[in-house]
Amino acid sequence: MQSNELKIAYRDLEQVPNSFIEKFATKCKLLDLTANLIRDPQHLRDFVNLETLVLDNNQINSHSKFPRLLNLKVLSLNNNQIKNLAVFIERLAESVPNLTFLSMLNNDACPNFLNGGTPRQYLDYRLFAVSKFKLLTLLDSTNVTLEERQASDKKYAIKQVNEESGGILISNSPELNITLEETVPKTPILSTSTDTTSTTKKKKKKKKKTQQENLSNDLFDGIELPTVNQNQNQNQNQNQNHNNNN
């Protein structure tokens, strides 16, 4: 071991020997475990100051769980057995949230030219990984661009609901801070749909009648309309005059 670097590569190890852990764990900042048989990295939990971890060519799979290493910045996982991206990345982001570099080349979960993946599939992989690691600046062999970060926010941040905010969807983009009600289609309750329709029709009919009454009031405003009794008296007078003339 040189200063704070520990390299134990090509040893067919399933885990770091306890003697190495006891002696080097707390002061080790770079750990190279290339080409071993490591499947479960939980035994690395004592490497609390670790900043760089190389696990290329091991047996890390979709369900391998890493210990919580808050100082870890660089993680290389090329040529492993990771197939389910969502399951693996979700767990990884909880354990090592401060990564600035992540490489997963030649895993099924990372579809690219090395394993027959299409450019579109690789882009989707990148956007998902970027959405989970907010400090990530380098993914595989390519820098994370501002455009990728923005596209990732639009595609995945809308799914992250902050329950304490009353259904507000949290996003780095102000235009995406919308309420949950605006994103979920409203499903009518079948048992009350008829009542609701009937009530709506009644309201429309009442509104139309009111509008007609208001229109009539406006047309005859200032005009004294004859009452029913006045109409009867006028008819009687007309009949009496007609009889006198005869």
C-alpha cells in the first residue's frame, strides 16, 4: 500500500481480508479490487474515508447493496453482472449519494455499442442515472452536459412527490413545480355521476331562465305594464261602446 491507496487486484477474492480491513480501512482513500469475485460489497462499510472504489470485473449484480459511504466520489463498475438498472441505481443512490463519477460499461443495465444497445437506450440510461446523482459530472467516459441534466429533470423529477408539501412535485425547473392534481386525470365516481349530471342541467336551466327574466326587465324598464284587471275593464268599456252605437 502506498500512502492512502490499497490495490488488491486479480486475487479471486470474494471479500477484502479482515487483516487488510483492520489495518487500512480508516485511512484508505483509493481501493482497487479489479478482477476479483466480489458479489456483496457490504463488508466495505469500514472504509469510511474512501473516495475512489474500483470494482471492475467482479460479480456485482442488480441486488448487490453497497454500504453507506458518504465520502465516495468515484465508482467504477465496468464488466459486472448488473441487469436491472432501476433496482440497482435506486439502492446505489441511497448508499453513495455524492458520486461525481460513475462507470457501468459492459453491463446489461448500461445498453451501448459494447453490448448491442441503441443510442436511444443509452441516452435513457444516462438520463435515469443523472436523475439519481445530483453531483454527477462524468458518466462512463462522457461528461454530463447541462442539456442532459435539464432533460433528466423534465423526465424524472415530475415523479418525485414531496408528501410534506401537499402534493407538490419537486423539480429544479420552476415550470415543473405543479400540483399533483394537475398531473393525475380525475376519475368520476360512477354512483353519483347521474346526480351530478342532473344537478348540472338544473343549474343551466335556472341560469337561462334568470337571463331571460333579466332581458325582459331591461326591455320594459320604465314602461308601466297593464295588470289583468285593467285589461278586463278595457274590454268591458269597448263592448259597452259598441252596444250604444248599435
